[in-house]
Amino acid sequence: MVAPDHSRRTPRGDADRPRNRGVIILPNGFTLMSLFFGMFAIVAASRSEFDTAGLYVVFAGICDALDGRVARATGTGSRFGSELDSLVDAIAFGLAPAMIMYFAVLNRNGWDWIFAFLFTACAVIRLARFNVEQAGRAKKYFHGLPSPAAGMTLATYYWFSQTSLYNQTILGDLNWTTGLRGLMLLLAFLMISNVSYPAVPTVGFRKISEVLGTLVVVTTFIGVLFLRKEFYFPAFVCYVLYGLAKTVIFGLMDRRPRGDSPVIDDDDDEEPLLLTAAGVVDTGTEARQRSHRRKRRRRPPGPGDSTRGGPGNFSPPPGPDGGQP
């Protein structure tokens, strides 16, 4: 009888390791693609290719939207991924849109570069605050204007300026050179403000908010497919004004929007992924066991607990004859 050769067996962990590595790399790959498009947008703007530069910033926004969702779906979120995402966003949605505005609109010979600096600085501050408060978890609201929305608002202005809606209407007669400087300052302030902005709308038909979210998503797809240049800049401006108007209206009513707080508190059952990866928060069986132990400690004594020893349930020992002393 020949003994089985165990040396040829492949350990189960080794078989799974390539797949796990690929899953971990995937969200960071989207993040680095966002960095690639952000850098390419700066290069295109320096060559006066503003149409292409705006497109690259939009591509960066798509990659930025995918990396976090892929990380949450695969359970591969980590503090490294969160920090990398913020560093990339500072370039793709802070520096790149500011440089597009600098090359396309601002005066290169004067001090207009200071507007580009302020926008980029506020984007960096906003991302640092985001890492402290909201990074690594699904969100219903953003604390401050998201840097991708602010960056794409500036990056898509040139598209809008080349359309008939801009050139053949009263919009073309406005003083956009001065207005865009004010817009950059407004976006910079909103990124570091306490104004809350909704995240991706919930799609459905059971609630009014879900119906409105469905309409927003459908309208967005139609606008992107058929009215690319006419759609993006007005849509982002409406998003910026919506969050600002909502905050002002609820401020006058002396109350905060439902589910909205400076440090966003989403579903209590969903723990931040970066804390889980760092070992600060644990999930699964161990957390459920601890919860069960806490419930047992808080359980009030039942009818059968009267014979248990304790300060309030002391039973004297029996006497010599087996009865009470």
C-alpha cells in the first residue's frame, strides 16, 4: 500500500491568496485611475485643451465614485485606502479644476493665481476633515460641499460656455470673468462649511424621497447621454444651491434637517470600515457575543432566581434536624 503524497497538496490559503489580493487592489486601482485623469487634466489645461481637461475631471469623478463602493461591497476598506483616496482627491478635484480655471479664465500676469490657491487649500482642508469624520462608511449626507462636486462644477464651465444656451441667450452677456472668481470663493467656503449635502439619492417608489431620488437619477442619465455640455455645469450649480438653500431654510425654521448632523450618524449597525481594518472596531461573532453578555447582565431576576445566593436572596443553612434553625 502506497502512502499518499501530501507534499503535492496546495494549501487552501495559498489558493485563495491571489483572488484576495486582486479584490484588495481593485478599489485602490480605481483611486489611482482618478489620479491619472486628474494629472492628465492639468496637462491638457496647460496646452489650452480645456474641453478635454473637463472630460478628464469627470472621468476622475466616476472613478472616485466607484472606489468607495467597491471597497464596501468587497469588505476591503482600510485606512490606507481612505488616506490614498483623500490625497488623490486633493489633486483631481482641488488642484486640477483650479488650474483649469487659471489657464482658461484667470489673469496669468496678476495675482489671480491666489483664487486657485484658496480653492485648492479649502479642498485639502475639507478632505482632511472628511477623513476624521466620515471616511470609510456609506453616507446619507456630506458635511460640507464634497470636493468632487466643487471640482467638477469648475471643470465643466468651459463645456457650458461653448453651447448655444450660453452664447445665444442672456447668460452670455453676464460678466463671467468676475463671476467665476466669486464662484471659486463660494465653492471654497462651502467645502469647509457646515452646510450638509445629500449623497447619492435612494432609488425606489415607497417614499416621496425615493420617488424624487429616482427622478433625479433618471434625469441625470438622460442629461449625460443627450445634453452633455449643456447639462453638467447647470446641474452642479443646482446641487450647490440646493444644499445652501436647504440649510438657510431650516436655519430660519430653527431646526436641523432630519438625519442631518455635523458628524453624520448613519445606520448604527454599519461600522466605519477604516476602524474595522485598524482593529478599533470588531464585527461579526465576537461583537454579537459581547452584546448577548450585556443583555444577560441586564436581565431582571425571574421567579426561579429566589434561591440564588446574594445579598437580597440569602437562605439560611438547614438545622441539625434538616429543618430551619
